[in-house]
Amino acid sequence: MKLLSYEVAVTYPKLPPNKKMIINTLNPHSYCMARKDHVFETALRDSDQLVPDGIGIVWAARVLEKKKIEKIAGYDIFIHIMEHLNKMAGSCFFLGASEETLILIQARARQEYPNIRVHTHSPPYKPKFDREESHAMCAKIKASGAHVLFVGMTAPKQEKWVYQNKTELSPAIICSVGAVFDFYAGTVKRSHPFWIKLGLEWLPRFLKEPKRLAERNLVSTPKFILEVFSYKFLKKGLL
């Protein structure tokens, strides 16, 4: 579905893919960031599957296209892929987060998905990786033989890194999932299903971390609403 000039998926990706598949997510905050970051915008547009991970995208589809679509959270995509991997006795690679978080992920995955071989790497914590560092990470991923790569380095860093290194990345499925690493490890608690069902998954997180999430919820959300209405009534973006 074409939405705000992006091609947005409305269903879960088909597995296994017949070619390399890059999966990214779109929400109002990432949309607004992409308006100011050309590389990030290009990375999102280059996605094979761009899924609506935000109630704002669901609302925009209804306002602009008169279509009812479902929010597909990064966490839901992650579980969908892990269940598939477990059935095929596949392997995955987690790139990102701290060693402590990755150990927790491995421990939980061993219990819940015993047929999956799990590989991990905690990269240096820095805004950008140089060519040598990126090449070394790609080589490590390739050597693991992983079918799926989960990248958890927060947006827009993760999407840009995948886009810039996609030719070197060997897994069939490459999925940027950000906060999912912390959710699955249990280091950050995901909102209660009650809030998720209401489309307010963001609210408990914002109340817990108002300073960190202020730009996302108090700046990007109003900008996104303005953008949607400008598309609807003026047929162009204003931002």
C-alpha cells in the first residue's frame, strides 16, 4: 500500500523469501527523522518490507487511503520469524546491545526455541562504524551461517548500517528491530497487552521515560499529524 509516498506492507512477510529480504519498520517518529536524513529515508524506501509499527501509521492509512490496516510491531515480526526458524531448525544472529543483554537473549531463546542456533555480537558503542569495523561484523555474520540477522542498534543507525552494508550481508532475512532486544531480554518491560490493544503502547513507556521519549511523542507526533493533513488537503508535505 502506498502511504505518504512510502510502500507500506499490510501483512506479515512471507517466509521463507525467494531472495534476500530486508525488513524495516515505519512509525511517525522514524517518518519525521527520515524527512531530515536522506540516507535514512533511502534506507527505508529500499526496504523489501516496510511494516507499520505505530498506531499513527494505522491512523494515517485510514485518513489518507480509507484503508483499515493493523499495526505490526517489531516485536511481533521478531516472534513470527523466530517461530518459523524453530520449525526449520534454522539459525539467527543478534547484532547489537550489550554482552549482558545478549546473554539473556540467548538463555531465553534456548528455552523457547530450542531448535534455533543463536549467534550474537555486541559491537562498540559509537554513532558510526568505520569500513573495517563494518567489514569485520559482516564477516562474522557470514561465518556463523545464520539464516536471519536481527539488528538492534536503534533507529536510524541500524537501518542505515544495513543499507550501507547489504551487499556484504549473507542472511536471507535482515530485520532491524531496535528495542526488541531489550524487550526479549527482559531488561525493558514491554507495555501491558491492555495498552497495546488500545493503540497506546507508547504511553506507559513515555510516562516511565519522559525525557528520553519527549522528542518522539511531543515533537514528532504533532509534526506527523500535520503532515498527514497536509497530504490529505493540500496533496503535499509541509515539513
